[in-house]
Amino acid sequence: MLLLASIFALIVSFYLLAQVSDKYFIESLDRIANRFNMSHDMAGATLMAIGSSAPELFVALIALIKPGDHSEIGIGTIVGSAVFNILAIIGAVAVVRKSLLAWQPVLRDILFYSLSIIALIVVFYDGVIFIWEAAILVVLYAGYIFAVIGWRKVFPYEDIDEATGVDYDAGGVDAGRWEKIFKPFDYVVDKLFPPIKYYYAVFFISIAFIAGLSWVLVESAVVISEILNVPKVIIALTVLAIGTSVPDMISSVIVAKQGRGGMALSNAVGSNIFDILIGLGLPWLIMIVATGQTIPVVTDDLFVSVILLFSSVLIILAILLINNWTIGRKAGIFLLGLYLFFLIRELSRVI
């Protein structure tokens, strides 16, 4: 009974994460980006990436402060989500619509993403996180934000993305046959959000929802792991990583269908940069400052996944160079296939 309740809690949390992201969060982010006259790639790499990666940040933080040894849940979720973002999301975006990308912002994001992975390998190397290592991750993200703001001045470019005028309905996830089950949850959520014209309030309420749902995810994952005797890191690398990345997937496919493929790619890569540098670095920094102690990390089950992350960067860069900064259906199917291989490999370890 406890197992079924935990699985149901996971499913409901994933659904609500998708709903809050789709109906409220992305719309508020879009209005904030318009308010500050941000370019598509800038909005995707910063606001959209930070917002849609909030679940991973809160999962990592809650897993770290929760009594007991649960830090691998946070680390596994971050690494698994990064694999999902770079392979599954970019693959899905490419399948949905062929996109011509401006090379300047893509080069920026790939450069900082590569630096992020290298930094992750370095801090994982000795199995202990020191305060200076956590601080470097956070500072590196600050450098990325400055690069996003000033990149256009150094490498001038114009937005290639164009909204097609297609009225794509982004007003919520189609629950299908599950609609009757989830309808009460939808009703409660709708009542708790103000009209979208108060988009700042909608933005912060969305963050609060995401934090609460992330807590439910961590608790449910711990219970499922203990009942099924499955390593928590495997649950995190697969189930939690996919579930917390649902907002990323939805938002990226939405903007890709609108003809903003560059924004979608910047969102996916920017989310990974945020996940690694802030999703891991900030919780580590907070805990080390609060406790005055270093943080041990077990990375044996994560090393191959991190190497896959770095390899995926090289693969995507090669695809873009070969296709003159265009990514389409064939490349998308190839990336989705790579993610399927990753899933099969991880799941085979517990079968």
C-alpha cells in the first residue's frame, strides 16, 4: 500500500509540475522577458532555463538537508536531468521542427556547458566537496550570466527565430483518460494562482509550487528505493530526472513549434548549465557554510553518465557544424536513440 501511495504521489507531482510550468510558469517568464526586451536566446538561456530547472535545484537541496544519507538523489537527479535535456529535449525539438540556429549564442552555451562539465569532473574527482569547489561552481554561473548579457556586443548577431503565427495551445497538458483523476488537482491549482496580468506574482507562486512538489518527489523516491531495494541513485538518474525535466521538455517543444528553435536549444543547454553550477553548487555551498564541514559524494555510479554528458556536447557540436548550424529530424532521432541507450544501460544495472 505504501509503495502504491508513493508511486501515485510521484505521478501526481510530475503532472502538477508539468501543469504549473505549462499554464503559469512559461507564460509568466515570457511576459517578464518581453518586459525587459530580452532576445529569444537570452530569455531561453536565463529566465526559461533557471525557471524550468527549479525542480532539480529544490530536489538537490531537499535531498541534501533531509536527515539520512540521501545526497545521491540530488546528484543523480541533476546528472540524469542533464542527460535528458541534452539528448531527449534537443532531440525532440529537432524532430518537431527543423531549426536554423545563430552560431554565436550556440557557441556561447556549448562553451560554458563544456566548462561546467569539466568543473563537475574536477570536484567529483576526490569524492569530497570543499567550500572553494562549491564557490567556483556558483561563480562560474555568474560568469555565464554576464556572458549572456554581453555576448551580442562581442559577437553581433540577429535573432533567426521567428514566431510562425500558429496558435499553438500551450494552455495545459492534455491528461486524456486521466483527466477525471487529475481534475480536482487542476481545480485547486487554478484557484491558487492570480490572473496572468500579475505575472510577477504568478512567477513566484510557481516557484513555491515547484519547491513543494520537489519535496514530495524526494520523499516518494526514498520510500520507493527502500521498498524495492533499488539504489537511490538509479531512481534519481531515471525516474526523477525525467519527471523533473518534464517542464523543460514541454516549454522547449512549445517554443520550437512556434518557430523559436534557438530559444529551445538555449533553454535545454542553459538548463544544464544551471543544473550543474547552481543545482549542485548552491546547495553544497549553503550546507558547507551552515555546518562548517565538507560534503562527501559517491560518484561511482555517476562517472559514466558524466562522460556521456561531455560526449554529447561534442556530438551536437559536430552535427551543427556538418549541417551549417541547422538541426533537423534525422539528428533528433539519433539523439533520442542515444538517450534510449542511456536508459537501457541504467535500468539493466538493477534487473
